[in-house]
Amino acid sequence: MTDAPVFEVRDIRKEYALGKPGLFGGKVRSLTAVKDVSFALRRGETVGLVGESGCGKSSLARTVLRLNEPSGGEVHYHGQDILALSRPEMQKLRRHIQVVFQDPYSSLDPRFTVRRILSEPWQIFPDIVPPEQREARVAELLTLVGLNPSDADRYPHQFSGGQRQRIGIARALALEPEVIVCDEAVSALDVSVQAQVVNLLKELQDKLGLAYLFIAHDLSVVRHISDRVIVMYLGEVVEEGPVEEVFTTPRHPYTVALLSAVPLPDPSRRDREVIVLEGEVPNPIFPPSGCPFHPRCAHAQEICRQTPPPVRTIGPTRARCHFAGALDTPPDLAHAADDGPS
């Protein structure tokens, strides 16, 4: 891993205007899906992104890739501001930043053979692989992801879910990228298959020096693959830091609650306290005052209801909480999510 960021996001923001003037009492309201998020990815590094459904993880991924145009902030690839690029310039840059999607059933064209799926990116970027070498490169990509070169003539419906996701990974690798966004890339797979795909991603990273933004719900998977982790709630980062530090000594009560809910395979540890969050995630159109987590937080004080919390730095961890570092961590929490894929 090198120190210079390959991909850097600074205070990225995404808002959606709702309705027209005259609605909501004459005021055009907006929904803030992503609020001032910053992170950096270095070569050979994985940043895990976790949080409940609706917290803004996928919106963040789509925004930093300019699949959704951001409302503010900066996104840099090797120091170049990609938000300032024209559409043709952005198309050229996309070969360096690829995506593995969540659903391996809908992300592959059912009418295409695997050979055509893997070769199609070279129609857009013909300089990457000369036509006379493409047959061999398809075979090489299939071997790289653990499939047989003879699979090139088969169609997606002839493969299992895990095999389809391997094809999706091979398609992402076809353009020889430096950064891959894994948007819930293992969430639709069985647990044993998840382990195989996650281990494949780690092997490819070690071999090719890839940088991953890894989005997932499963904290054990995130712990297994990530170097650093970002915890999101209602569109903003509430905690970030090295993965072992965040998992063993969480500083934000939301992170503590997420970790307490991780299932443990060891029967001797199953009687630990599980923190149940009351209520639902607040409506992002009408976010609560002060700390967005305070309606569900057992430690909330009056200051939490009135004043947005600052970001506090405690060692290598940063947490957005008035009482970050002052809350007791349940003693069994250090073992949470430590039984990841093998």
C-alpha cells in the first residue's frame, strides 16, 4: 500500500429536490442522501462502508462515480478533479474505476455469451487488448477468477449465483482498473459462496494492487476484507477508522449497536447483550434537529437534541458524537464479527 491516494473524495454531497414551488407550504424541500462525506483510497487498500439500508451507501457510490451528479464536494483520481471533466473525458477515465454490482442475475445480459460479456468493454476501449489477443485474454480472465476457459461459450443462466458474480468481477477486470467499487457484491450470495468470492477479491487485490470501496451489510465480511471502515447513518459518516480499532473499541453508540447485533457462532458468547435500537431511521426529508441519531440513542442528552455533534478524533478513530470516547464498550463487543469468511 502506498501513501498517495489513488482516489479521494472531499465533502461530497448529494441532494434531491422534491416537488415544485407551492408544495410543502410554498417551499421546495430537498432530501439529503449524502452529506459531506470524505475518504481516500490508496493502492492495495480496502475501505469498507457499512450502515442500515437507506443510510446512503449506494447513493454515495453512485455519486462519487458520477452516475449521479453530486450537489457539492470534490472527487479526485490521482489528483485530477473528475467533477470538472467533460462527458468524453469522463468516459475515458471510467476504464480506471469499475463496479461490481449486487445482483449477479440482473447485471449480466442474458442474451450474451460470457465471451461477449467480457469482450464488450474492448469495443469501447479497443487499445487495451488488440483484436487478435482477445480470445486469449478472455481465457486468462476466466482463469483469474476461478472459472474454466471453456465457460466462454455459455450464457449467464447456465451458471450459479457465485459463478455469475465471478463473471461480473472478470468483466470489471477487463479494463485493467485501479479502483473497483463493490456495491453489496456478496449480499445476494449464500454464506459459503460469499466467503469464496471475498477471498477471491483479496487474492486479486494482492496480485493486481487494486483499491476497493467495499459496501456491505455483513460486518463480519467487512472486517475480513477491509483495512479501514466507514459507518454511515442518515447520509453522513458517524465513525471511521482502522477496521480493528472500530470493531474492538467503537466510539459511536450506533456502531456499538450494529456490532452487538452480529450473530456469533460460539454458543458460549451468545448470551451477550444485544442492543436493540428503538424506532425507525428518521425521514431524511424531515431530519431531526441536533444529532440525527438522538431519537434512537439510549445515551442522548439535551445537547444531542439541540446541537449537531462535532467530529472528535480519538487515536486513529474519528466519531461524530458529543460523547465519543466517554461511553463504555460492552466487554464482549471485541469478539463481534471476528468470525469472518475463511
